[in-house]
Amino acid sequence: MDLIPQPRRTRTEGGTFELGAGTRLEVGRGAEPTARWLRGVLGPATGLDFPAGAGGERGSTVRLTVDPALGREAYRLTVGPDTLRLTGGDAAGVFWAAQTLRQLMDPAAFRRAPVRRDRTWTVPVCDIEDRPRFHWRGFMLDVARHFMPKDGVLRHLDLMAAHKLNVLHLHLTDDQGWRPEITRYPRLTEVGAWRHRTKVGLRESPLWDERPHGGYYTQDDLREIVAYAEDRHITVVPEIDIPGHSQAAIAAYPELGNADVVDTAALPVLPHWGVNPNVLAPAEATLRFYENVLAELLDIFPGTFFHIGGDECPKEQWRASPAAQARIAELGVADEDALQSALIRHFDRWLADRGRRLIGWDEILEGGLAEGAAVSSWQGYAGGIAAARAGHDVVMCPQGQVYLDWRQADGPDEPVPIAHVRTLEDVYRFEPVPAELTAAEAEHVIGTQANVWTEVLDSPRAVDYAVYPRLVALAEVAWSHLPAPAERDWSGFEARMRAHYARLDALGVEYRPPGGPLPWQRRPGVLGRPLDGPPPIV
Ligand code: ACM
């Protein structure tokens, strides 16, 4: 049946269920939104109407119901010759069952209009029981380095849903761009959303594109993204990166920077890449500014977690700044690392007071982790292990395993060759729970996600190439109960992928083909430099 991610249990019996003009949807309480979604995708793809009610004499029935006994996000899909049952443990479970149903049909079920109107649609008679390994199955999209127009974000939500991924982490701000509209501070998008030109390739590349780049999401755009995600049982986790990666905000409001050591009024939205010394001033006024920013965003993003970044904050300006040093003395903290820790703790308390939880990159462990904070473990597994042992929740996303901007092969044909080679098989063999953890500590690994940084991914097409098919492997790692990496059935996954490529083609995904990039997907190698040696494991 070539299902991806692989369900927990499947049984086939021979025979088929036929979807036709007489097929009706019988919808139980709690399953209505999935019925609406199913009509919305299968209607256009098949040309069928799927009227409500029981099929009876007139035709077959698709029955959607909720049975809480199955558990969170779990589902059962039972296909007989006349009746097809989608039963979810909750509304999300019904939705994931519907995603499986779509994969049980011909790949043309993923198109938006029929290619032929005279064909029949069948589903094999089968019985599937399924539930996810993790409840955080994520994808982080960097929309700061290169803007992804709203339509592209909605498309990625559809693609995530097709793979049963349920967390979209949006990296909304960075040195090179500020993307969410904040009504109280209009210059964040008037100024911070635009840069005059962009480095083409990595930092050492000599090339510039010599044209402006930018864009932003209005608050209505963000509300639409959140609602669209909710309809697909996906939570959007917004990230406002502080106190590093903040030059776009400083370009808009120079008082946010360390104005006693640099001329912050002269800082532009950064046009190139790398870890940047121009970080936020650790002042009370900065805290108030970001509280006001977060307050507007909390109103838009209803999820429990709010990501405050915390990664790659060089401390040299704080060391040189009399104001930052005075702040260290005033707070009675030991040094610059402890100052960053105090800043993160401030927002941890601020978010907790509002019923939310802070999540940050693993640097937030330096100088002591705020109580209740969760960690995105990106610098290998070590941060995640330390956090889990200290009783903090962890999302495993080590760069050596699941950074999808890293190159997919050796050789001159790969577009901008970033870092080390990470193949589809490497991602398939990624294990989110380190063997060092005890069972109780491992409970703190609440899930995993793949991250895609877009310094060199300058268009939605380039993002497709980097993300697919590797995100498909991550989705299976996150959902399916796979054995240890060495025992995973890679050739079985490859065989299922052959069927899955036809689905991605029908969806219009411009993935990296198994044989290597298509001519338009190649980019000259002068734009970057791969790293030598084997990729890091920890
Ligand atoms: C990161 O890659 N700086 C989180």
C-alpha cells in the first residue's frame, strides 16, 4: 500500500471499495471538520460530490467518527467492500485517518482537478491501526532570511498535513529581516522587512544580487496562517529571536542596540550571513519593547509554546558597553552569560504569567536554564540530553542530522553546497531519543523537527529542493514506531518512496529527484564551500 509514514499495523484482505457518484459521507460528532476537508480535497481531485448521509442501496458509505478509547491522535481505518470507516481517538485522529485514505487512492487523488473524468476510484479492502510515536512532529521554516509569501506558507501546511506533521515552527525574525507586523512598532516592517541587496551564496561568496528583498505578514495574514494550520491539526510556534539575530529590529529602532559602543543608527538590515555581533542592549527599555511585541503575537498565536530564539548571541558588545556592565552590576549577576540567562528567565516568567511556555535554542542552557523552559536541541544531542536530565522538555533537531539546508550529495551539481552531506537515508536513520537517557529522562523528549535555514534558499522552489524528500523521512521518524537506526528497513522505505514521488509530483513539489538535481536545480559551486570531514554525530 506504500503508505508514508508507515502505520503501526496494517492488514489487507483482497478486494476493493469503490468511490463513485453514489458514495456518501456519514459524519459523527467531532468528525465534521475532517469531512469538510475531505470533500474539499477529494471533490476537486475526483469530480465527486460526496453528499451527506448513509449510502444504503444507492452506493457506498464513508463513515467518520470519533472514539476517545483509541487515544490522542490515534485512528483506525477499516475498509470493507461497501463501507469505509475512519475512526479517530480525537478530531486529529480522524484527520490523520483521512490523510491515510488519500494515500490509499491513486496518486491523482493529490491533484486539484481530474485529469480524466471517466475513471473509477478504488481503495483496497484493509484494516489499519495507527498512532504517533511523538506528539511534536515538526518543521521549522526560516522566513526571515528569505521571505516565504503567505501562499507558500499555506502550501507547506498542506504538505505537512499530508505527512502527519503537526508543528510548524516559523523563524520570523533575524538580522536579515523582520516578518510579523507589529502595530505598535510599524518601523519593524516598514524598515526591518527590507534589505537593499543580498549576498548570493555563503558568506565567502563574492557575489551580490544587487536588488532589494523582503516582505512581511500582516496580522490578518498571520491569523489566517494559524487558522489554516488549526484546520489541519497543526500548531504554529512563532519564533522571535532574541537577544542575538536582531539586527533587522535594531535597523528599525536603533535604541534597541548597544548604542554606547556602536553607531546603531547606521546599521542596515543585514545583507549577508553569519553570526553577527550587533545584538540587543540588555536594558529595561528593550524588555518593555519585546513584551509589547510578544503581547501582540500572543493574541494571534494560541499555542502553548512561544520560541524566543536565544542562539548565537556574541557577547563582545556587552563586554565593551558601560551600560551593559552597569546592568550586570545592577542585577548582581556574574557575567555576560548570566546576563543573557537573566533575560531569558525574564521572558520565561513573563510567558508563564500568561499561561504560555518558553522554548529556545540550546544556548539558553548557558548560564542556567529558566524553570519550565523547553529546549530545541540543535548543536547536536548534548544540549537536549542535559536539558532532559534536568527535567526540561526537549525537541530534538540536531544540525548534523536534520538541518535540511545541508547539502544532499557530493559533487558540483548540488546547489550551494552547505556544510556536510546529509542524505535521505541519513535522515531516515536519525533517532531522536539518545540511548544515554533513562526511560524517565527520555519522556522529556517530546518530539523532533527538521529545520530549514534559507540563507541560500532564495525562492520557494529552492526550499522545495532542500526540504523534499528529506522531510518525508523525518515525518516517518517522528510518527512511526521504528526500530533502532541500524535495524530500519531502508530498502522498504525506498520502495515506498517510489510510490510517494508520484504523490509529490501530483502535489507539485519540486523535490530533489533520487538521481540528482534537474538542470535548473543546479547552481554554480563558487557560491559556497562544503565542510571537510564526516558530519558530527553529537
Ligand atoms: C541555529 O541554527 N542557530 C539555531
